[in-house]
Amino acid sequence: MTLTGIARATHRAGRGTVVDIVLYAASAVYAGIIAFNTGMPAHAQWGRIAVFGYLALTVLAVVQRFVGRGLARPATRMVLVFAGWAATTLLPLLIEAAQRATGASGRAQDEVTVVEMAGARLVDTGSPYLSHDGIVGALPSLGYLAYVPYNPGIAVFGLPRRYAGDQWWTDARVGFAVVTAAAIVAALVLLRRLAPAAVLVRAAQVATVFPVCALTLATGGDDLPVLALCLLGLAFAVRARVDEGGGALWWLLSGLVIGDAAAMKLFALPVLVVLAVFVGFRAGGRSLGWYLTPALALPVVTLGPIALRDPDGVLENLVRYPLGRGLAESPAASNLPGHLIAVLLPGGKVVAASLLVAAGLAFVLHLLVRPPADVAAVTWRVTAAMLLAICLAPATRFGYLLYPAAYAVWAVALRIPREPAEPARHPGVRVATAGDRA
């Protein structure tokens, strides 16, 4: 049985409610542990609030499983997912944002501050980045917060605080949550008639109430809109494959949202690249043009002018710092292989970076030799690429594993039986369709 088949069988177990109970109960335990066993105040605050939401979800899932068959329907379970998202993610986020606006410390992770400073800097100087010399001058007061290891698009979430000051609603996490929710809901709507309802429930859970996503969005959040936009882009790709005659529009929309994600963080690049290879080999050159034009234009337009004006500042923030070669040490220092190599071996940073580049080249070569057959296969390849990159990067976090975890579950939802299976062909060759012959 394939990975997709195993996952679908798991989703069907006990009408899905057995897995729901286990997921919510385990999440409650995790939130309780975080509440009292972490040195990060924002995480502890999330745990103290979210634990009650997860306990309520567990009780309601038990009721769904044992009280009435109608309560266990996917539609009812989906309502519970989004109610749980409000209780375990949105509520703690808003409480922390309100407390932070009144001056309370320790109510947000550092990336929130970095994004908000990037937004202010974008307005004031035309660039979200400090130059190399600017970083040198800012290090005594800001430390690693002087760096912005994100693409310029992320600075948009810092604009509300720049213009309206310290309010709960100007917190960058509020914008992160709005974009994340809108993208996830849109992706689920696009797939609602194509994927089994129970599978969509599980996909919604992993992107909303799954603790690694809920905690991340409530306390820091900048990865969630990137992930959600990539998932939406993959959903658009599925629609492009199954909707006869409307492929161009769906490919354009897919490129737009994935390009938007890539304009914010480099973590969108695996999706952009793998999907581009798939479109080129499986859908032809014209479809590739519809997809790739916006997917490349958005990150190029946002980063290009800044890179031309201050290439060393861009190199310092986006290349040297993430690879552990910056003027300050990155706090992304989880004990994964790449980080351990970087800190334990002589010349370890160079070794880890070289391994990362070599793995990337090998992955691209394999991708070109054996292009993915459908959008689900694209998502599985992205899962593998993200897992490899996170494990080998010199500066990395366990929290980044939310990407491969979410992609692995969504790959099941993106496996559409009606999607046409076509032999791989050169990207420049276009196969005539029924519409062409009409």
C-alpha cells in the first residue's frame, strides 16, 4: 500500500473521530507541558490558554465518537476544527497582542519584532534591511535582531504598526493570522468536491490546531502565511489539472500565491521549483508560462531593486546570516545534523553549507530525471526537500518541521483520482487537447 493509501485508511478509522480524540488529547498534554516547562514567556502564555481549548476539543470529540453518528460527520468535525483554532490559536494570539500593546514584555517571539522593524525601515529608507555597516552599528543595541533573514514581502505585515502605532490589531501576528485563515479556507473550498471530506478535515487540523502550527502562529507566526499560501497554490494546481478549459487561469492563480509566498520567505522556493518542473513536463510550455511568470515576477520585483541598491546588505541578511556566516549568531540553533556539524567540526559551517548545496543539486537532478506525476507527488517531493533542508541547514529550528508535517498530510488531500496521468515530455512540447481539436 502507498503512503497515500495508508494515510487515507488512517483518516477513515472510526469515522476519523478516534484519531481526533488522540490528536486533541495529545495536544492538551503538550500545551500543559509548555505552560509550565519552558523558558519562553510567550510560549508559556500560549500553553496556559490553549490547554483549555484542547481539553474542550477532546471532550467534544469523545461526544462525537460515542453519542451520535450524525455528530461524527466530516462537516461537524470541520466546524469543531475551526472552533478549536479560535480557542487554541486566535484567542491566545489576541490576548498576547493586547498585552504587548500595553507594554508587557515576553508576549511575542523575536521574529514579530523583526518583521515590524522591517516594515518601518521599508517606509523610512526604502529597504527592510540594514546594510552591512548598519548592522555593525546596530549590533550593540539589537544583537541578532538587526538582521532580517526574510525576503522583502514579509515587511508588509509590519506596516500597520509603523502607521498606527502600538495597538493590538497592528501586531504583525494579526496580519499573519488573517492571511493564513483566508488561504487555508480557500484551499479547502477548492478541494471540497475533489478530495474525501474526512481527508480535508485532517488537512485542516494539521494546518490550524496541530500544536506546532498553533503555537507558532500565536507567538511568532511568520511561517504560517507562507505555508498556507503554498498549500493554496497547490490546490490551484489541482484545479488546473481537473478543470478542462480553465487551466490557464488556475495556473496563473497558483503562480500568484506561490510567488507571493516566495516574496516573503525562501521556504516557498521548494514548492515554486518542484511545481514548475511538474508543470513544464506534465502540462506543457504554455501552462508553464502562465504559472512561472507571476511566481518569479513577485519575488524578483520586490527584491530586485533593493538588491541593486545594496547588494551587500541583501547578501548579509539573506545568505551569510542564514548560513551561519553573519556578524551575529542566529538563534535558530536546534540540534539537528546541520547545526551539529557547524558547531562541532573544524570548518563546520562551510561543511554544513556544502552538504546543503550538494543535497540541493542532487535533489534537482533527480527531479529532472524523474519529474513528479501529479500534484500529490509534487507535495511529497516538497516534503522530502524541506525535511532535507531543515536537517542540513547550519541555522535551523525544530519548529520549521511544521512545513514537512503539513505538506505530508496535505499530499493525501491533493491526490485526486481524476487528475490526468500524462507521460513526461519536454516542457516546450504541447499536447493537443480535445478543445484544440473541436
